[in-house]
Amino acid sequence: MACVGSNGELTESARRMLAALENPATPEQVAAHTELPLFRVRGGLREMAEAGLIELSAGVYASTQQGRALLSAKR
């Protein structure tokens, strides 16, 4: 599951997950908020963390400045 398309824009599921991380959250909380399956959320969070869009600290994910900028660019 790619979180950023070839055009540099977030995929719909990545946008939903990143928006859910307006406040730090666990994967389970993100899944509940987005209504996406937990396995998809975990994979997406892993990809977004590798891309520098979010960061993990003590089991909780939060968006980075880069992630917030990419999300707000689409709004």
C-alpha cells in the first residue's frame, strides 16, 4: 500500500490516517477513527514513518511538520 502516489500526493487512506493523527494516537485509535482495518493502518503508519510524515514515540504516532504540510497542501 503506497501512501504517497507517483504525483507526490497522499493516497485517500494515507490522508485519512494522517488527519487522524492531528492528536497523537495508537494504531488501534487510528483504525477506529478512520474505520480502516487495523492491518492496513499498521502498514500505512509504517510507510508514513519511513517517509518522515509521522513519528513513533512510546507506542504512539504523531504527525511531523512534513506530514502536516503535505496534508494541509491538499486542503
